[in-house]
Amino acid sequence: MHLLSCPTRAVWITIGLTIVASFQTVNSIGDGLPMLRLTKTLALTTLFAWPMAQAAEVLPAPLLQLDDKFSHHVLVAEKSTHQLHLFQNDNGKPKLVKTVQMATGKKAGDKIFQGDHRTPEGVYQMTEFLTHEDLIKRHGKAGEIYGVGAFVMNYPNPIDEREGKTGGGIWIHSTNDETRIDKGLDSRGCVVTANVDLIELAKYIELNRTSVVVVHNLNYLKSDAWESERANILKTVSDWASAWQSEDITTYLKQYDAKQFTDRTRGNYSAFSQYKKAVFSAPGKPEVNLSNISIMMANGYAVATFIQDYKATNLADVGKKLLYLKKNEYYEWKIVSEVWTKSGIEPSEEELNKVAFQPSMRFFKTLNPEQIMEIIPANATSATQSASN
């Protein structure tokens, strides 16, 4: 897949020295003749355009397609560098907005079981926000360690569940002791930022829409490889929807991985396929429309999220569909789990007014962390209710 990492300092120094040496060589070209002046101009243009062209050729591997509904902004937590990146949708491609420092679990590696003090790696959505007041009510004075607030991640997701991972209570929160962040590995599994950073990042978050992708290393793909990976996943999604609408049960079921697929309601592939065959045999063909597709990838799987508009003889419904996909032994993307929900499809204020998403103070009333953390509920107690982690 041509994975690339950000250039190291040594690489940038080498590029810089090469540019200087090349500039000196090019600058020695005489200016006496028109052809030599033209050669010099073209050489200098190529010299300085090359590094920029190289930089433009790579894109973050986890963010394969962004959309203004479910991925107008995305957080990417890179554990190896202890950096939390905010990307925005730029015509379907990711554009870096800002980067802040963070801390993650005290132990390195992907989360496996409850209490292992590791931060899970994968694609997650933020489903709930806990204010400072909520945290104090829930945990008593011990809730102060979560700072100004906390965003709840949907760990374990279907991939985590099928792999037998346990635990919960994985949040993105701030802290009342920001020296923890400098340690890098300091939490029980959560992503921890400075208070001012969480308040700022919260402006770009919508619950049940905004995702956080957690990776050990943020790798990059050359643009052609990035486009190819995206196209392959989109083909699976398109073939799945087309076969559903035409009631081509054979092609439809081919989009699923018979060995790995599990469904929270129907169980394994065998039970699921029998159920779908019964549904497809009912009279009348359905109408299936997909929109607002976003695709993210991490930890060996991809998640395609979109609006699913379904109409049949006796049923019409609109919801958010998440298809979890993995590559099979032939490197084909196949569906290994799926989730349908109504969460996150309600029109936002911007959508009702038919304007683009605007960052705003959705979760905090002030930019001042001290004012937020001064709020202590009257019924707060010293009792603690520990998150499982």
C-alpha cells in the first residue's frame, strides 16, 4: 500500500542541503544569453516546486473519504508521537487544521482487556459528552481528574467485540494536572489533553457524527495508492447496495466475509444469510439510496459510514449505516459487521438553515477552564464511581 511516514528531521536537513547545493549550481548558469536565462528560470522553478509536489503526493492513510455530514472534521490520535490531530473535509480529502499534545494509556500497545491501561486502536465515534458538573456528580471529588469535561468513545465497537476485547469507559478528556500530558503514557486508557485544547477541539465535534481514529503511527499513502484503496472500498459498498436493490442475493452475500462476519442481532454469517434470503424472497423490489459516505481505516479494518434511505412495499426508513470491512485472503474488502442506527441523522442547526458546518461553543459556555472547574454541584459527594477502562 506504499505506506509512508512523515519525513524525519534528518531527511528534511538532507533535502535542504540538496536544495542549497542545487541552487548554487543553477545560479552559476550565466545570464548573458536568452536561452541560458530561460534554462536558469526553469531549473529554479523545478528546484523549488519539487519538494512541494512531493508533499502534495501523500495523504493520511486512515482518512480515505470525508464528507460534510459525518466527517466535516475528524480527530486522529497518534500514540507514538503523543499528538492529537484535527483534520477537516476539503472536497473529500483530509486537510490538517491543528495538532495538540496528548497522553494515552500507561502501557503501550492496543487495548485487549479491562484494566490493562492501554488505549484502544481503531475507528470510534463520540457518543456522549460529560460536563465537569456531570463528572463531579458521578465520581465525587475524584471527578476533578477529568478536567473540564469528557467525550465518550464507543469502545468496544463491533470489531473489538468480535475479537473478544473487554473494558469500557474510554474517553477523550482533559485533566486538573496538566503535567500528566508531558509524560505521554499516563492514563488508564483514555486520551488526555490540556483543558484549553479540549475546549478548542470541542468546537468541531458533533455527537454521534464526529469520529476519532486512534493509531500507533499515522502513516501516509501516495495519492495514487490512496485513491486506489478508497476506490476498492467504494466498489464493495456500491456492489452491496446495487445487489440489494436488484435483489441479487448471490452478489449481495458475496460482499460479506463468510468466515469473519458477525451480526449483533442475527449472529454468524450462516444465520444472517438465511434471514436475508427470506427478506429478498418477499414480493416487490426495494429502493436503496446511499448518501454522505465517509471512509476511515485503522488497525486492519475500514468503516464506511453513510445515510441509508430504504423504501420497500411495506417499509420506508432512513438511518445511519456503518459497514465494518476487512480484507480477505485475496485482498478483497468484505463486510465483517454492520450497524444501523438513528443516532446522528437529526439535522443540525446549520443543516436546517442550509449552511455549512460552523465551529461553535456547543459544549462549553466559556473558554476559561478555571471558571468551568469552579462549578461544584450541591449534591456532589466524595464517593467515586470508577469508569471500567
